[in-house]
Amino acid sequence: MTAVAERKGSRPASAQRARRRLMPGQKRMLAASVMMLIGAFVPWLYTQLGTFTGMAGPGLWTATVAMLALAGALVPIRMLAVVQGAIAAGVAMVIPVWQFWHVFSQVGMAGWIPGPGLLLTFVGGLLCGIAAWQLLHLEVAEG
């Protein structure tokens, strides 16, 4: 047996590293960050001229807040996770709605349709907001 294996096997049970439990809402925020990040890269608009991805403009913002949501999903401090999730949710929900409204007000629905990127980003923001709400109203067990 190697020295490393002997040291690992000789560690008492009390000295074993304990895994940190995730708070309710953190897995949801992790899923939301993945949705927002994927939504930033897939097409936001389909037109007769081709597809337009979010990375041509507003997707840069949503990819950035997706990383903020990812940090909120991994941080062990509850209020910091709530603030990060709320900021990410606000940006990821406002930008796709603004993008849709802006294009709709310019040309109506003639010649374009919204792509999956708008929907993924908006739903990811909504899910991130739900996760932040869940983390905010988390009841800490006494004892």
C-alpha cells in the first residue's frame, strides 16, 4: 500500500471533511444560470436575412449575469446569493422583453420571429428570481 493510501485510510471519522449542504433554491439558481448562458448564445431572432444571436449585443449582458447567477448558486452566504440572484433575474428578464418590444415597435411581426434564445434567457431569469425568493424566505432551523 502506498503512503498516500495509508494516510487516507488512517484518518479518523471525525476528521473526515464534511460536504456543505446546498440551501433550497441553489440548485434552481444553478439551472437558471445554465439556461441564461445557453440563451445568450442561441438565436434570439429569426429573419429573412438570417438568424441573430444574442451575442451580437444584449446577450453579452445576459451571459455576464448568468455568471453572476452561477456565483450565487455556489456561494455559501445566503444573503449574498439572494442579491446576486435578484440582480441576475432582473437583468435576464428585462433585456429579452426590451429586445422583443424594441423589434416589435420597429417593424411589427412582419419578417421576423423570436428565437429560442429570448425564451431561454427570460425563463432562466424567471427561475433565478424564484430561486432568490426561495432563498430569501428560507426559514433557518433552530438548534
